[in-house]
Amino acid sequence: MAKDLTTDELVKARAITEFDLQLALDAAEADPDIEMVELGAGYALNLPAALRASSFAGLALAKPNATPMLKRAAVRTAILLARPVKV
């Protein structure tokens, strides 16, 4: 059985574009309570699960004096390391 690819691997394989990734980040920023984010036409990601799996994201988002840029980078990293599902 083939392993599920990470978002980063899917971006490198061009199954998800950088633009799709930016749209997912914008959606996460616009609605902090969002459950699933679409990654292009064929994938979706459980954002809360991805953030819980990333210790970096957890620390950055919980830090009251973290800059918006740091928080966005932490969410981006969590998304890239996560394994989206094919829809």
C-alpha cells in the first residue's frame, strides 16, 4: 500500500500549487475555527489536526507576542508537514 504524501511532497509533485497553499493559509487566517481547508481541486486537510501535530505551530500560536508573520509561517509549516486526504 502506498503511503499518503505530505502537502510538501504534493507541492513538489505539482499536485497542489503554491497558489493553492496560499489560499489555504488565507482561509485559515480568515476563519481560525475552520475545520477543513481545500488544497487545490483534489485534496483537503483537517487544519486543527495539522496544527495539533506541529509543536512549532502550537508554541507560535499560543505565544501572545508572536508576530503575524511568525504565526503564518508556523501554520504554513504545519500544513506542509501534514498529510491531506484526496477528495
